[in-house]
Amino acid sequence: MRSIWNGAISFGLVSIPIKLVNATESHSISFRQIHVTDGGRVRYRKVCELDGEEVPAAEIGKGYEEADGSIVPITDEDLARLPIPTAKTIEIVSFVPAEEIDPLQMDAAYYLAANGATAAKPYTLLREALKRSRKVAIAKYALRGRERLGMLRVVDDVIAMHGLLWPDEIRQPEGVAPEASVTVREAELDLADALMATLGEVEIASLHDDYRDAVEAMLAAKTGEGFEPAEAVVEPAGGQVIDLMAALESSVRAARASRAGGSGDSSESGAPAEVTPIRGRRTPAASAPAPKAVGGKKSTASTGAAKKTAAGAKAAAGGKKSTSTAKRAATAKGAGTAGSGAKSGGGAGAGSRTRTTKSTSTAKSASAAKSAGTGRASASGAGAAKKAAPRKRSSA
């Protein structure tokens, strides 16, 4: 790379001969001014105001214009004789943490290359000192007729210098911030943090100039076959007020879909934001069935069956003459309702059957002596009790 300035770095009593090389380059496409009617190029000519003649570059010098319009000539020799120690020297004045440098002061960037074999040792010393201290060097230097401020830092194994603006060249941001009082909710900040975490993972090296690519494609089409410019799709810019929460939610979904490698849903990436619905305020549908109605029917049916069972039990126990006979009849009826408790549930107590053999036969004789109508009523009550019991258990 071609150097644009030769000098030295003044590091205390150490002097490091260096060459200044541009660290950046512009890839923007430049255009020439032409005459529209015939395509001829339009050039700027430097003409002297006194004689009206065009002046070549070799005869053009510098001059300072006074307030009254008079010009004071300034030569390169005049500038070289100025008592400025930074005319050919990058003078380091201090070492500070990089966080103390305001990015607003950043200007052009340069690489500092060691100039000669004797500069290798002190150059490496300064580079390693900057690495270990994790600081940057603030320096002053003169370039293109003016003294400038610079910052030296290490990039890989090279010392780079960033031109800095002087502190008084930074304008104060007066009247730039919004004047209206705005309140930001915590939910909006959380979504903004999620969006920042997703977008912050992009690799800087993967970014490129899309506009320059489009211009190069247009030039290639124009120099080759015919070129028909396509109309750009411009979204109508209206005064639409969007929901900030919805816009943040859509942005986070679109960014996550892009990170996952998918193209994302068009409704998430390109659709306008909509108002976010408030949860917890739903109204029940008119056609939704009431769950209590079914339960009420079941409870009504079981209650009716229970009433019939109670009526049958009263009818069966109505003709009993003694309290002991009624108890024995109720015991026999309960056994029939449970599904032949005397037949299959005999394990409940063999001794109890032995003790109550005479009482059971007495109850059977008493029930046989009753009228046929009363016996049928008792039997129907017992059958109703057998059907009602399982239905009552299912509803419970």
C-alpha cells in the first residue's frame, strides 16, 4: 500500500519512524457531469478572475482572504517553518481507556507501518504495551496543513490511528431530543431487549452495500443489451398510528424467523402492526351450552328414583305389626337391593346367619301372609331401588 505521509511516533524519548497508510477506501460509484442534449462531458476550469485565463495546477497556490477581501499569499515553505513539533511527528500525550473516547469524535482511520529495520523493535514495544495495558494512546499530529488529534490502538499486529475531531468541533444536541413527555412501559422495554438480543448477533462482515450492487447491475445492463428501469415499489406513507407493542412483537417474530434460516411468514414481516388484544375480557358465546342444565337433569332423575324407592319401602314396611319384624324385613329388602347379598356375600358372617335363621323364616312367613297387592308393591319398590342405586352413584 502506498504511504501518504512519512514521519515518526514520539513515545517519550523513543522515536519510531513510521509511514502513514490509508486504512479505509471508498467503493462508492462516482458519476461525471454531462451535457444532456449531446452527452458531452462538463468540466470545471480554474480561471483567474483578473485576466480571465485558465490556470494550470502547477501555478495554483494558497492564500488567506482578509475581511476586506484582500488575499494574503501562503506558501508551503511558510507552513513548513511554523514552530509546530507535530509537523513531522505523531506526539503521544497520554494513555486512556478506550471507553473514554466518544465515538462522535471518530474520523478517518490509518495504519502506521514501521519505516525501516531500526523501527521494528520500538514499534513492537509500543504495540505490546498497548495490548497489555488495554488502553489507547492520544496523540497530536499535523497533516494536510493543519494539526489534528488522533487515537492509536492495536488492530491484529498493527498499530492503527483514528483521526479525532477536536472537542470544540462536536456540536451540542440542543433541540434534537423529543420535547414531549413520553412514558415507556416495562413490557415495551422487554420486547425491545428481545429484539436487540436477536438483531445484535449479526456479523458485520456479512453486511454489504445493496445500492452499489444495484447500480453496478444497471450499468452492466446499459452497456450490454437494452435496459428498462423497473419502477420502485414505494409504500404509501400515511399518518397511520400503529400499536408499538404489536410492532415490537412482529419485529421479534420476524427476526427470530430470519435467524432460524426461514424466510418467515409474510404476515409477520411485512404486514402493518395491529392493536394487541387484551386478554381476560372474553364474553361467553350465546350458543354455548350451560353445563349446569345437564347436571340438573341427572339430579332430578335420581331424586325421582329415590322418591319411588322410599315410597316402595314405606309400602313394604306398612303392614308390619312389631318393630322387630319391620327391622328384619328391611334387612331382607336391603339384601335384595345390593344384588343377592344373602347369596353371594355369605362371607360377611356365617355365625350371624346361624343366629338369625329362625327370625328370617318368621319374616318370610309374615310376608307370605300379606295380601298379593301389598307383596307386588313391595317387589316393585325393591326393583326400583335396584335400578335407582347405580344411577344415583353415576351422577355422584
